[in-house]
Amino acid sequence: METTHRVAIGDARELDGIDDDSVELVVTSPPYPMIELWDDVFGDLDPAVGPALDDGDGQRAFDLMHGVLDDVWAEVERVLVDGGIACVNVGDATRTVDGSFRVYQNHSRIVEAFAALGFDPLPEILWRKPGNAATKFMGSGMVPPNAYVTLEHEYVLVFRNGGGTRAFEPNADRRYDAAYFWEERNRWFSDVWTDVGGRVQALDHDDLRDRAAAYPFEIPYRLVCMYSVYGDTVLDPFWGTGTTSLAALVAARNSIGVDRDPEFAEVFGERVETAPGLSRRVVESRLDDHRAFVERKREAGETVGYAADNYDFPVVTRQEVPIQLYAIEDVAATDDGYRATHTPVGPE
């Protein structure tokens, strides 16, 4: 199997190089409005943002920042196939503007924006990231009533485009081969993920560190496995260091990453070199975890009823029988990104 991974330098508000209805899944984490780190980015994209902050008008700044994101979501709707899924990782913001402290609910505003474009909001996921101990308690700390809870979770907002589920050809092998294990389904499709955590972005490029959002590889990898099949294309319009593309690469899906900053392409090139080893570790971990699951079932006297076609273990449901995982054999640079060769991973 071959996959392609395109890197496009440009403004995500105009995805001119991406055709209508050509992407099956969007997984992205945009700059978070009203997080001070991103003020300059939003100010560059809409010059009215800076004056609104200077005037102490937090609500207007919030609305202007989301206006920038709204233009991207409109492009997402254009390029996403009917029934395609968009997953947006975002956190809310707390901030004091003009002497008043409040929470700015980014997740709610993004849900409104997607609904206005005709997307169906689906159940969302919460995942917990470690809090910063130095600011664990805000406000008056140990004395009531003016302390504030610390935001230690982020949202993965999930939307379906076009009002209906995707259609596939009858008995589509690429869909059934991309099945996940029963126990993975139970863990991944929970609405609260407590087994993934935030991660400090480790970059050798000091000048890029402050411009890179950080979310752990496990999040986009799960989402790619949950909401796409082999042969699909995954888009990230806020690409950064390319974690979504790396996840798509490891999961044997195609990808497109779009970012305004060409320096991130160099960082991703360094990450691509690690992809073959990473893919092998991820696949081996999934297979080992399933074998351990089967062994626990046997020790409990329970039967796991179906033989997998491609592996030496049983599976719980008939839908899991065709599962085929792939590891990266080779990745080569192309004119606009990378091409990867994937080989099936068989039984031990």
C-alpha cells in the first residue's frame, strides 16, 4: 500500500489547492482565541483584534478571533465529502481583560460555527491535560468565595458534514480491513479520555517553540483510526509541526497539512525520519494489547469467539475478523511532501 502526504504552505482560509469534496476527515487543533500566546497570530490575520484588546473589549476580541476561524471552517465544509467527519481539538480560555476575569468558551463558539454551516454536531470527547502547579488555584486560593477552578481538560469536538453517514461500495475491503479491536472501541469511543495527557512540545528550533501548539500523538492517531478508512485523506488546516500528518502516516492514511509558516515543514521532515520505527511500535503495541486482552478473557473462563483472518488470535466480533494493520516500510520525499510504502503486519 502507498500513501501520500502533502505539505502546503499557505492560508487555511483559502484552501485553493484542495478540490471540493476531496477530503474524508479533518483533524486539527487551531490557535485558541483569547489565549495570550495566540494574540499576535490573530492580530496579523485581523488587524482589528489588537485595538479591541487594547480597549479592554474582550468580547469583541473573542468574536473577531473566531471570525478568523470561521473562514477556515467554511473551507473545511467545502473540501470535506458528504458524511465526512471534522474533529477539532480546542480548549477554553480564562483571562482578565479590563480588570474582569472570565472564561471564554471557545468550544461553544466553534460548535455554533459548524452548526451554522450545516454540520451535525456529534458527541464530543473530553481529555484531561496536566495542570500547571504554579497556577493550580486562581483567585483567593484557600479562602472562599473568589477562587476559580483550573481548566485541566480540552475538547475534541466532532462534526459530520452533509446530514448523513458516508456511503461505501458493497463489502468495501478497505473499510473492514481498517476495523479496530472491540476493547479499543470501548476505550476510544468513551466521551472522557483519561489515558492521554498533554505534552510539552520538544523542538530543537527555539524560534519555533513559541509558535507550535502541542497535543499528543495519541489523540490524532485515535481519531484517524476511529473516523477514516484505508485510502482516505486526512486534512489538518492548522498543521504546525505535523502531528496529524504523522498520525495519518502511521495509520496508513493519506494526509494534507496546511500552515502559514514554511519553517514547520523542516521540523516535519525530521519527524518523518522517525515514522517507520514509530509505526512498528504502535502496531506491535496494539497487537500485544489485544493478545493480553484475550488472555485475560481466557483466564476468566470467557470465550472469544471469532478467528482473525490475518492474525493468530481470536476477536470478539465478526466485524474484527478482517483486521489488517500496516507498518511503514519506507518514506521518500516528493515535490510537495512525502510518499510512504506500507506493508501488512502478520502474526508473530
